[in-house]
Amino acid sequence: NIVDSVMDFGRKIGSALTAPFQQIAQGGWKRAMNIEDAKFQLQGLKVSWNSIKDDIDYGVKDTAYGLDAAARAASQLVASGVNVGDSMKQALRGISGVAAMTNSSYEEISPIFTTIAGQGKVMTMQLRQLENRGLNAAAKLGEALGKSEAEVRDMVTHGEIDFQTFAQAMDDAFGEHAKDANKTFSGALSNIKIARSEERRVG
């Protein structure tokens, strides 16, 4: 009975130790496939990977977020009329910054940005989505525009804040902070997954 108990305990430890690495490996394959899907979507939008890859890299460089998530967001932003170059860089790094500030994944925040890009303007719904994650975007927009929070909310109600203004304000406020996400445990684990993904994609 003692031997059986020890063996069972050993198996449980082994399973507990190997499970995270199995998840990392599976995550690597998923990330690689996501990048290929994004490339296909961009090709359909007449945007070559070589013309946008630097923007994508800029958006997540030195952060805990992966190229695959940024690539998918980039393809959706292109479809909504966001230009390759500085506008794309600001948008993608803005997503990284907001994700870091709200302790969210890139995939959770990017739909908020892509929705605003598709609408062409910030709406109250998006402000509320960010507020529900603990971020007062209206206040940050106010700082960027030199206006009070109340004035910003009134401008949003009247559709007077466009996507570019929003993306630039979020990037200026939080973009650089995204790199600090690496200091968290979840950020470190994400970096391992990202590295594993790149290894598999190259291989």
C-alpha cells in the first residue's frame, strides 16, 4: 500500500509538471496557425506580409503579447481602413498598452479597437467596455485633447472622436507601459509560449 501510494503520488507530480509544457506546445501550434491565417486574410486585402510585418512587430515587441494576436488584429484593422505604417503601429501598440493596463489578453482588447475602427468613431459602448475592465478611457482622451472628461463623453455621444484620435491617445498613454507586462508571471509564461510558437513556425 505504501509503495502504491508513493507511485500514485509520483504520477500526480509528473502530470502536474508536464501539463503546463503540453499546453505551451499546443499553444505554439495554435499561434503558428493564427499567423498563417492572418497572412491569408491580409493577402485577400491586397496587403503583403512584408509591408506590414514591421508594424505588427512594433505593436508587440518586448511585450508579453504574441505576433499572431497582433497579426490577426492588423488584418481586421486593414479591413476597416486603417493604413499600414504609423497609424497601424499606434493602433497595435495601443492595444498592447490597454491590455497590460487592464490585465487582459491581446485578444480581449483588440475587438474593442477593431470595432471603433469599423465604426470610424468611438461610441459609449466601447468606453463602457473599457470601464468594465477598470480603465477610464474618457479621462485619458480628455488629457490628450485638453478637455474635461464630461466634454469628452459629450463628444463621444455626438460621434466626434475618430479612431485615429482614440488609438493615438491609448498608445501615448499606455503603449510603452505594455513592456512592463513582462514582469508579471503570466507575462513570463506568455513569452515562453511565444518563443515556442516561433520555434515551431520556423521549424
